[in-house]
Amino acid sequence: MRQFLAAATLASALGLNCTAAQAQLPGQLGALGGAAGGLPAVGNAGLGNTAGVLQFCMKNNYLSGGDAGSVSSGLMGQLGGPAKASHDSGFAAGSSGMLQTGQGQGFSLSGSGMKQQVAQKVCDLVLQHAKSLL
């Protein structure tokens, strides 16, 4: 029951419409890593992972901001360019949609339905985090 209430609260806070069945977080979203507000702690992601997740978000049109391309370019420059970034395990995980939230925890941005809506919110948070790394 507590998980259902947490799921319903998260869905409401994000402005999502969902049925009781869809609000079952463990099945829909997986473990969120204990971040404030129920969203993953994007501030724990390293430079490489943040750059990779940002590319994943852009590729999937999950970002509402228009400056993601320039932020992504700045991060790639800090990583030494695309060739060096491709050898970074955090970048590889991020570009496949896995946000590394620290202490061996991760949050997958892949999925559909309610999870896709949450991923869009997370991508906006990742973009803000990426700007702070520049």
C-alpha cells in the first residue's frame, strides 16, 4: 500500500494522468534511488554519464529546452571529443539510456507510457545538471 501511495504521489507531482494499475512504481519505473521528490539524483552522475544521457535524451526528443546541443558539445569537449568519450563506460551507459545515480545505482530512461513521461522530466533535470558542469 505504501508503494502505491508513493507512486500516486509521484505521478500527481509530475502532473501525470494514470490509473491505479499504472501507478505501481516497481513495475513501471523500477527503483528510483531514493532521490528527493521520487526522481533520481541526477547530480550524482559523472561527466561522462551526463554527456551520454544528454545525447540519449536529444536522440529521443525528451528535452523541452533548445540549448541541449550546445551543452552537449561543451561536455564532449571536456571529455576529449567523441572518440575519447566512446571509451568512457559512463558515457556508454548514458547514451544507452542508463543514468548512473551513484553508489552503483542506476535509473533506466528506456520505456514507454508513464515511464517515458518520467524520463522526459529526468532529461530536463539532466540538462540542468549538465549546464552546471560547464
